[in-house]
Amino acid sequence: MFTLPVCVCKAFLQALHRKKDGCFPMIEITEIIAGSPAERAGLLCGDALLKINGQKIRDVLDYRYAITESVLAVTVSRGGAEQTFTLRKREYDDPGMEFATALMDEKQICGNHCIFCFIDQNPKGMRPSIYLKDDDARLSFLQGSYITLTNLTDEDVDRIIRMHMTVNVSVHTTDPALRCKMLGNVKAGEALRHLYRMAEHKVPMNCQIVLCPGWNDGDALHKTLADLFGLLPAVESIAVVPLGLTKHRKHLCPLQPFTKESARAAIRQIEAMQCWSLQQNDSRIVYAADELYLLAELPLPETDTYEGYPQYENGVGMLRYLMDAFYDALEDAVYDGEHRHLTIATGTAAAPFFRKMMQDLQAKLPMIQVDVAEIINRFYGETVTVAGLLTGQDLLAQLKGQDLGEAVLLSETCLRYDDLFLDDMSRAELQEALGVPVLRTAVDGYVLLDTILDCP
């Protein structure tokens, strides 16, 4: 059975956007790539895609699954008549058809009202896309985010099982009543049945728990972890991530931030479960996010603790991986150029780690000086400490007038679509205001060092 090499992360809503007669809308082919298998087969722009190898194509999920074969019988509607074209290609190659949207449909919106939702904590006056809560199966399929299961139907789960996909699930708690309260959705508790059914059919799952003090921590966390461990081996990893709170929480559910003591209590609980799991399963399975260790003011775990970083995208082990890669690259680094002075701007959480790395860099390569500017998040509030939520206005206010050297380096996570910060300031505008180049760097220690050494 074919396993798609991506995480499917939202409800596969078969019932949405169907016509009243129960048929799925036709999907127009908007472009045929020159020289592609689709062009050679005779497909044209304007053809409406209906089926591939007899399978109805409803959305990008069906499409991606169907095009893996080397021979495709592509059925389209052309001028109101159905025609089938035989398309030959190498297995897994793209056939060369493009569509108006990546989803082959419109976006679908989230029906949950989670007490910890970060989107609800944005201030007024930002661009409309900031406030969009997409809850779309196809977007999740493409981007690898997490699903809550509340929009899944039994037919959707059938499709997941049939395609044997890896699914990322936002669990938060396995207590049905508590889950309804936390997700603000009366379906949230009952939706857990999909979790158990997928586990029964050995669908690989990565799970996430957003931990909220006084809600799903303590005994509730113990129950959730115990229940998820009962679903091994289908549950392959679990990330425990602290909630994020901004200063813009007016009229929202009262929530308490983590303190050093409550963060340490959570880590003790997680590490105790890790020890037990190592004995029982030869794997820790559950991991605490980097941010939880920073809140607890505890050292990050060593590299081996992360067991290949299965929850890296969830902020679990990201700092450790960055530092390991940086020091590996530094070990072989050589620089014989002129004196170089740069500045790295980052959030308050990562600043101490960058400061240590840059000190070690200068100790080995004295001609390179990299200052670390610790940027306080005034826009969202000082409790928000990650670099990815820094705005252009905070960067400008705190960097303006400083000796920044030849350039400022920023994590690419600060910048969204069209090279914009969250407050709509562009990187070009920040660069012009500061009077030095502003360079974006990947969250990768090797790339970071290469950027520093090769900075123009």
C-alpha cells in the first residue's frame, strides 16, 4: 500500500462544496506545462478534470494520491463531453497539469473556538489574512499542520485509512468534556473516536498537546499521556507545547501564563513519562517543546534525547538542532578575510543561545564580530518571546541608531508572504530605515554560519 510522504493535517471534508445533486464540482485545468506528459497526451487548458484511473477527483488529496502511478487514464469534460486520455510518465513524476488554486477549491474555515487560539489574540487593524482561521484538509495536507478531528466524518477517516497517511492530531486532552470546553466545540469530545479508530487501523499519528495551566496540566495531562501511550505504535510521537498569550486578550477566556515553577512541574511530569517509556518502548515518545525549558529556566536536553527530532516543526529540539549544526560547521570553518561586523536580531527566548554561539565563533575566528540584538516584543507583549512573532516596528524601534555593522541577520520565520513582517512592514522598508542590508537566514546552523562568512 502506498504511503504518502507528507503529513495530512485537517479534515478531509467530502461533503463541503458539493452541488445539491450530490456531485462534486468539476475542476478546471488552467495550465498545461510545455513538454509535460499531460501535453503529450493531448490534454488542454480549459478541460475539466473528472477522474484519474477511474477515481473521482474531488480535491488535491485525491489528485496527489492518484497521480503516483506511471500510467494515468485521465477523464475530462471537454465541450460538455467526457473524454479519456492515456498519460504515461515515470512513477511519482508530476503529470504537468495546473489548477486555479492549490486546493482545487475554496478555503474552508475553522469551526472551533479554542481558548488558547493565537489568532484571537491579534490586535485590530492588521491585514485580513492574519485573522483567517483556516480549517482546511487540503491546506493541512500541503503544509503539514495539525487537525483537531472535529470536522472529520467516518467517510473521511475511511479515506485516511485507505491511503495510509501520516496524520498530525491536536489532541490537547483525551477527557471528552474538557476537550469540548478547551476547543469551544460540542463535537470535540465525540470526535476523539476518530483518533481511536485510526489507531486501530495503524494509521501513523503524531500528536500535539497545547498545555494550559489549570486546564489540561497535572492529572489531566497524566490521563492524556496514558491514553495516548495506549495507542502505540500508531501514535509515534507526542509534543507538549506551552500556550502563547499576548497582551490583546480582551473579552477572551481568562488564562494563566506559565511560571518557572509550573513549567518545571510540567517538565518533571514529561520526563518521568519519558523514563518509563524508554524502559517499556525503547523510545521516549513524548517531548517537551524548547519554550517549556526556557520558561522553566532549565538547560535544553542533549541531542540524543530528541531521537531524530520527530516533532521538530512543533518547536521541539529546534534550538538544540540549530546549535549542533552551527558547531559542526564551525569546527571546519576557515576565514582569512578582513574584519567583519554583523548583527543578529532575535527574540528574547533565543538571544542567550545566539550570544553564546557568536562568542564561540569570535573565539575561533577573531576577525568576525557578530553582535546579538535581543528584541523585546512590544507589539504582542513581553510574554511573546519567539523570533517568528517579531514585527518590523519593534525591530526598527530597537535597532535604529545602533552600530549594526555591515548587515542585520534575521530568521526567515519573521517574514511572511511577500517578504512582510506581521505588521505589514516590508524587509525593504526596514532595510532602508536602518541604512544597512537586512538579510533573512534559514533556521539552520550550517546556513547561518555560511551567511555570516559569505555576507556581502
